[in-house]
Amino acid sequence: MGDPLVLLPGMMCDARLFAPQLAAFSHKRMVAVAPLRDGNTMEALARSVLDQAPTRFALAGLSMGGIVAMEMIRQEPERITRLALLDTNALPDPPQNGSMRDAQVAKALSGNLKAVMRDQLKPNYLANGPHRDDILDLCMDMAETLGPDVFADQSHAIQHRLDQRETLKSVGIPTLLICGAEDRLCPLERHQLMHDLIAGSHLAVITGAGHLPTLEQPELTNRTLNAWLTQ
């Protein structure tokens, strides 16, 4: 059995984001998906995951989950044995995004979360593929399950996140960076930046995937993750 694996989902996603990975890896090691709903800052979210995680573990986070993973590395690097960052961003939120995020939160809290998510989950977040509509429906269901209060907390955490570039310079464990080739939200240049900051890291581009390669191209994503877990 390998090290336990902790998976961190993206904004307004739950364990269903990693269903193909849970199926692929759970028979080889302990695999857990940590919910990101206990706090409204990246620091608090990271702390809540660390408080419940095994003593030492492999860590993989997608999108917002990747941002939380970087904060966990900043707080307790000695506990994490290997790191995978998927379709994420080490940079702080641009200040001009603040008014947009505040408006989205107000709309969600007034009973219009579904409309906010529909506007956010535009088809160009995902690559064209036979399962795109099903994945978008799943994303909507995950968001509605989590609800508007979680949306407000996660939006605040994303808006006020730290710049993690200095953190990444200190990473010395096996690190994998995964980017969907058609990800417009966290494009390849963001991952190239992280790759350049982390000595010895591996950058993998998943063809036929946008922002959610775990669901869009699960077999290719799983092969890439398995190589990272067993290297």
C-alpha cells in the first residue's frame, strides 16, 4: 500500500469530481476527498484539512483545491510526501475581480445560486466532447448540494488568497502539474509558471480536456496520476 492520498475538489464541487480517481486508486491505498467548506479563507480551509488528514500523505488538488493544497504546503510542508496541482493558479486574485465576486455572492445569497453557477459554468470551461453536457449537469448538481453559504465562503477565500509563488520555490517533493489542453480558466501558461518554480516537477497536458480533466478524460488523467504516485 502506498501513502494515503488526499484529494481536494474545485470550487462548488464535491467527491463526485474525483469519482474516476476514487474507483481507480482506492484498492491500492487509502483515498479521501476533503470537503472545502470549513472556513472562508484559504488559510482556514487548509488548516481544517490538515487537522483531519493522516500524519503524512500525498496531496492532489484541482482548481480551488490546488490553491488550498499550496497553502497546506506553506503551512506544514513536512507532512506532504508528493504533490499534484491540477488546473489551478498560484497567483493572487486580480483586484478587478472583487466587484464581480461580490455581486455573484449577493446574487447567490438572494436565492439565485443556480443562475450564478449557470453563468459561471459556461461551455468553454470544458472541451467539446460527448460527455460535456452530463459533466455540466453534474457540476450544477454539486453546486446546488453545497448551497449558497458555501459559495459565499469559497468566493471570499478565492478573492483574498495569497500569492504562492514563493511557496512553490521551496517545494522539494515529487510534484505533478496537470493542465487540460483546452482549459481557458487556468491556461497552460499558469502551469508553465508553476513548473518553472518547482525544481524537478513534471508538467502533463491532457488532450481533449478543459478545466475538469478528472471527469473529461479520466483514463488519461488516471494514468498520469498513477505514474506520479508510483515514481
